[in-house]
Amino acid sequence: MIEQMEMQDTLELVRQAQDVVKSRFLLCILVTQRIHQLENGAQPTIEVDPERYSSPKTFFELALREIIEGNMDLEQVTEEE
């Protein structure tokens, strides 16, 4: 039951991020690149509980939240590569 609720929350985040980034392909690229940055020690661009977003499993949700809040764009991602 809890896993199903978490999945619904994640799907809602994906829908909200798709409202910001219209192309699902571009959204996939942005999220993937941001996850790699977070794995390599990049700091979140939004205020979050460091305990909650400390493992690679949580970086997907964090990247989506950053996109939804408008704190990440394609230029920012490509410059940091």
C-alpha cells in the first residue's frame, strides 16, 4: 500500500515536470544528467532535507522537484558536463 502511494506521488511529479518541460525526451535527458550531477556531489538547487535526499534512489525525485520549481534548465545542465 505504501509503495503504491509513493509510486502515485512519483508519477504526479513526472506529470508536473512534463508541464514545465514539454518534451518527454528532453525531460528524460535533463533528469538523467541531473541525477549524475547529484551522484557526483552537486548540491540541490532547492531546499530539501539532506537526510531524505542522500542516496541515488532519491535523486530521481529530487531532480523532478528541481525542474518543477524552475531551478534547472538545459543550459545549466550542459554547462556543468
